[in-house]
Amino acid sequence: MNPLSERRRNLTATADAALEREGPWKPSRSRPPADVLSFIGHTLGFWSQESLVCITLDTNHIGVTLRVDLPKHDGGERAYARTVAGYLANDTNATSALVAVYTSAAPTGGQDKPYAAVIAALTGALAERQITIRDGLLVGDETASPYDDDPNLNCALPLSMVDSSEINAELVYRGSSVARTGRITLPPSNKEATFHAVEDRIKSIGQSHDHGAIERARTLWAGILEAKTYPTDDQTAALIANFQFAAIRDQLMADIPGVDGPMEKILLAQTPGKPQWARVEWAQQILLHAYTLSSTKHSAPLLTAIGYINWWEGRGSKAHQYMELALEADPGYRLAKLSDQLLATECSPAGTRTRTPPIRREGLEGQTDQHPLSASGGWANPVMLLCKPGRPIRP
């Protein structure tokens, strides 16, 4: 397992070391495009498709990496650009940005490059925030080229060059990898493995007339998170049952990052404490393990919690997919439905320096991934709304 915190340190240290050796990172000039594309791939964890990826820069240091779906329709370029620029402006140290357009689309409207209107609008929106676009790449299905080059010069390079890049070799050696797509694949599950055991435990918790159910669930969860091996089947059944109760579920989710603060603040990623990212990553592995032993009836809370973990880590597109999977398991699951609605309207990213309330974002139709690699290890997520705590214990 490669903890996210270690992954971030590795990525940032490797790229910053390259910057210190060779000066400001200009991908299509002093830095090979292969190194830039490798860095983006390892940062996001997957190869982008039909996406705009931006990296903020400050002299010789890398700031945040942001991925958003490219617009699906013409006419909303300015709103789209303002939203992207607003995300990037959360990095208050940024003076410039690198952009990469991943698309298989052909140029339209007499333009030399696809999405030229989007890049033009983004250039203006960033300029209003004193951020310049230092360089850009156009990444197709088989080649990559400088975005602003003369198409008649044929400067395209094969994407196979990424595999042999210096940064890719270093990060692969350190245990990082790049998935072919951002689509998640759930592990196979034995749908009825724990059904009756979980149902018995749900009945027992529901008949409890004291307030000890939450504390007993927290004690079990803490022991599982501190262990170095997966829980036993009995522990897993108890964990699945605990997640069926909203009040218990929210508290167990708030216990994942290992930070102090009110439960609702932790769930909203609004605490000043530094999350224990290795613990967060391990919690995701445990919840995926629990999913493999859960019935469809019991899996929605687990998938929703995994979605939150991905949201905390800045992986908005994967968070959205987990919410969708939770709703496939239980179309009426309220937390997944509410969370998915907020993902669809694009809540404002909190980043690591700015904490803003949820607001509707114009111009973005898809999902967003944001990764503040040069930050001190604080929360990475866009803010999202959660139901208030303090409800009675009930499924």
C-alpha cells in the first residue's frame, strides 16, 4: 500500500527537485512533455480523457493540480473559464499555470486547435487574477504537442515517450502507478456472505435503549483501523451493521481522518488539523473489504463512505462514481443522493488555504479533481454538505 501522504511527498519532491536542477518548469521547452504528462498521470492516479488539467506554479515550485471535464457544448466558455480560474486562484501563491488539454476532438469553428475558445477565455480569466499561462500541451489519443505550436510544423510526439520519462521511472520505482482510465472497478463481492449476521446485529443495535451503541461502534472501528490486518468476518459483519445507522455512520466517518474537532467540521473538511492520510487510505481498503462481504441491501453506506474519502482526497470524479454505485445499490439512500446532487452542482473547493461554503458553480458540467501537492498536508477536498449530527440511532 502506498499511503496518499507518501505519494504526495514523492510526487512533489521529485518534481521540485527537477525544477531546482533545471529552473522554471516549461514543459514544451526546458522540461520534456513526457515528464509533464507523467507527473499529471501519477498525481491524478489515472490517464485523463476529455479533460482540462491545470497545474499552478510559483517560480520553481508546484502548487495545485486541477482536473475538470471539458465542456460538452459551445457557448459557455466564459463561465467555464471563470470557474476554473476561481479554483486555481485558491492557490494564493500561484503566479502562473501550466495547462494540458486531453481530447480526441478535432478543431471546430475554423480554429487550429480544439477548445481554442476555452483556452482563450481561461487566459483572460486567469489574467484578471494575475496568473499567466506559462505553457500548454495538447494531448490526443496517440500524440502530444505544444498547444500553441504551428500545426504545419508537426511537433507532435508519441505518447509512448511517457513510459520512458525520468519522472515516470522514478515514481514507478517508488510504487506509484497510473490507471488507464478514471473509472473505478469494484472488487467482486459475495453478496450474501454476511447477510443474516448483519441483520441480527442491526436488530440488536435497534433494540438498544442506551447511548452506548455509538461508543461500542467507535471502539470496534478504532481497533480495526489500528490493526495491520483485515478484520475477522465477525468484526466485518459488526462494522457493516454499524454503518446502517445514520448517527453511527457519520461518527465512524468522522473518526477516519484521525483529527480533533466537532464531527460536522471533520466531515466538511473544515478542521485545521492534518489528516492522517495513511489511516485514511487504510480505512478505504477496509471499507472495500467490507463491501466484498456485504449484500446489496447493506452496501450503500459503505460505498458512500468510500466516496467521501475520495472527496476528501480531492478525487471528485471518483467520489461521484462511488455515490452513483451507492444509489444503484439503494436508489433511496439519502446521504448518497444529497452528496451526488452537490457533486453535480460543483461545490467550491476548499483547497488547503481557503475555506468557502458550498455554492453553485457555473460552467462545469462534469466532475473535478484537485490535488494540492505542495501544501503542508492539510485537507485536499472541495467542501460538501452533510446532514446535521445528533439524530436518534435508526437505520
